[in-house]
Amino acid sequence: MTHFEIELEKLNNVIVKIGKLAEVQVSESVNALLSEPVAEGKEVKKTEQKIDKLDVKIDEICQSIFALQQPVASDLRFIMSAMQISNEIERIGDLSISIIKKTKSIKDKHDLIAKFNIAELARQVELVNVKTNECFLSRDESTIGEIFVLNKNIKNKCDDAIHDIINEMKTNSKVVVSGTNLVIVLKHLERISEHCTNIAEYVYFMVNAKIIKHEKFEDKKTGE
């Protein structure tokens, strides 16, 4: 194996590693939302620090490859995508931490979560994140399609839940503070799903040498 191939494999492995760490963060944020409030413990902070360090490492590997090698088109697409994917994963980790912090401000959250069916939505976000990591590993176009469909469902559910929560706050002043914080959490969950979809788009570019947005992907599938 050449030095160039070793560097590419290293880059791939670091992306897989940072993706798995973000998967843990998303799972922790969903658990914090759906169960009792938890302290932002040492493990959560350690994972955040690991993600930040790996993000820097990915940039360093990419810069090293560009400086010392002349990658062919397919390798160049992989390197360019890796840098973008790393940024998306870092944002997923940051949003997960924000959710964990914000859940502490949602009083009587279990009633609100049950009333507006938030648990199913949160689990779908957890699922789309898992599928995103699978997608990077397998480069499977059908998984990319599943991610786009999930993201669309999550967006619709978020919009509906936010609309219902705002209406609830208009008629019940006691839930204004909790409702506002829950809306923020829902927007964070929606953003996590969007970042996952962005990663799927980069994987599609990596495989097919085409930039495609999920709306166009759906049109393409419909036309087949």
C-alpha cells in the first residue's frame, strides 16, 4: 500500500470515527429530552472534545494529501467531501449538546412531549443519524434515498408540532416558557436531520460525481 493510499484510508477511518461519536451525542440528546433531565456530564464533554480534535485532524490529513499528492478525480471528490462531511458532523455534535442543555428548562416536559408526539419525532432524528453513518460506510444509493425521505418526514412533523405548541401557548400561559424551549429543541432536531441530509448529498457526489439536492433526488426517482 502506498503512502497516498494509507492517508486515504486514514481519512476514511477518522470520518467513520467522528460519525460514531456524533451518533452517541445525538442518542444522549434524545435520551435527555425523553427521560429525566441529566447533567451535562464529563462523558458528554469528553465526546465533544474528541469530535473537535478529529475535525482538526481531518483538515490536517486533507491538507497533507493536497500538499504532497496529486489526487485523481475520484480521490479528489472523496477528499473534498470528507472536509465538508466533517463540518456537518461537528455541527450535529454542537446541536446535540445544545439540546441536552435546553431540556433542563422544559418543565413538565413529559406532558408536552406526549401531547405533541415528540418522542416519535426524536427517535426518527436518531434513526436518520444512524442511517447517515451507514450511508458513508456503504456508499449505498438506496440508503441515501431513505435519508431524504426521513428528513422530509421529520421536517413535516417538526412544523406540525411547532404550530401546535404555539397554539397551546396562546391559550395556556403556564406552558409559555416550557413551550418556547421545546420549540427551540425541535428546531435543533430539525437542523440535525438537515445536516444528515447534507452528508448524504456529499456521499452521492462522492460516488456519482454529481451534486444533487434531496428534492432533485426525489424527482429523479419519481421519473424512473
